[in-house]
Amino acid sequence: MHKIAYFIEKHKYFLLFILLEVIAIGLTIQSHNYHKSQFINTANSLTGNLLTKSNTFFEFINLKAENLRLAKENANLRTALHIKNNESTFIISDSSAIINSFIPAKIIQNNYTKRNNILTINKGSLDGIVIDMGVVNSNGIIGVVNQVSDNFATVLSVLNEKSKVNAKLKKNNYFGTLTWDGINYKTSQLLDIQRQANISVGDTIVTGGKSILFPENINIGIITSFDASIKNYTNIEVEFFTDMSNIGYIYAIYNLDREEILELQNND
């Protein structure tokens, strides 16, 4: 307190001058409309810029949480859309809770340059992830969960020689098997398509739904080239809808038909 009193006493004339200047400026602004409007505009501009920068800063800080919220929201919307379209209801349950069919997660390690690529996601058994769940993003298929811990899981990428996906032509439901030759991460190969399928460049390929890995009609890609013989088609190249070199948030899907499919397969 003594220091404050000493400072005021020492600089009292300067402080008085400042006070009188502020009063004079205030009176000028109040008595002249032009000055008043200019002051208000300047104050609003400064305040607006400050709020904009502050909002941008806090948006950046909360970006991770916002991305996660949007991923969860998209997962719920995808579930609702499939139910509305009378497609497979991919809801699984355990003794404690009902788990959404589409479980959002994030790729934390992405490999696409090797012959046998494995991905890692930041969700595990505690989040409802189980082995053999199909993994997709908003564009199409990614792979299949093959190992699970409490908080993480690994995914067998479609860019893997062990990957065999039941696929079909969207336009006429002719089935085949999607594999990868290990050459180009942008394309895969479709096998066992009969000649009567009448395929064309640009045809869309989707999941067939005859395996436990993926539900039916999940996007895969489009046909870019092929060779035709009398009996069947060969060298069918399928360009992925998904850019496998740039994967962020994904969804793990449980195929509710898996138990029935497994039972039929075991009876063969």
C-alpha cells in the first residue's frame, strides 16, 4: 500500500494529465456523433478480432475431442441408416450393454507398402472390438480385425496376401473373391467371375455378404480393366474407393449373420 501511495505521489501530475485526457476524449466522443460512431466501430473491430482469435485457439485445442464426437455421431447415423434400409442389423450385445454396430476408432499405425500389411487402431475389447470384425471408413473397406487387447487392436489390411474378401458386382450380384497381388496399394484383384456376368469398366464392386467378415453391400471400388475368355474373366483390376495411404478414423462392424453363416459352413 505504501508503494502505491508513493507511486501516486511521485507521478500525480502525470496521472492527473492522463485522467483529464481520458475525460476530454470521453466528452468529445459523447458530444460528436462522428467520433462516437468511429469509437464504437473501432471497439467492435478490436473485440471481434480478439474473439475470433480466441475462438480459433480453443477450437484448435478441442479439435481431437470434436473429431471423436463426429466419428461417434457418424457411427450412430450409419447404424440407423442400415436399420432403416432393412439391411443387416449389426448390433451386438453382452451381459452389460448394447454396443453400436459401427464402433468408431482411429488408425494409429498404417502400413501399405509391404506385402503383408497390418494396421493398428486405438480401440480394443473394452470398447466392444472383437476378432473378425470388418473395418471400413466412409469410402469403403479397410480390412478385418485379427488381434485384440483391452485397449487396442490390429487389423489385417486388404493389402495383405491373407486377405480374401467375398465380393460381388453391384449391378447383377455375380460373386467372386477379392485378393491383392502385392503390387499397387490403390488396386486389388477380383477372381472367379463367370463370363455371363457381363462386366464393364466402371462397374462398382461391393461386399457379397456370404462371409462372416463384412455385411452385404459395403463399398469396395470400381473395375478399371480386365481380360475376357470364353468361360470367365481374368486379370480384373479393382481400384479401391478408399485411399489406403491416408486413413484416419474408421468403423469396426460386427456382422450379426456371422453365427448363422458359421453354422452353415460347419455343416458342409
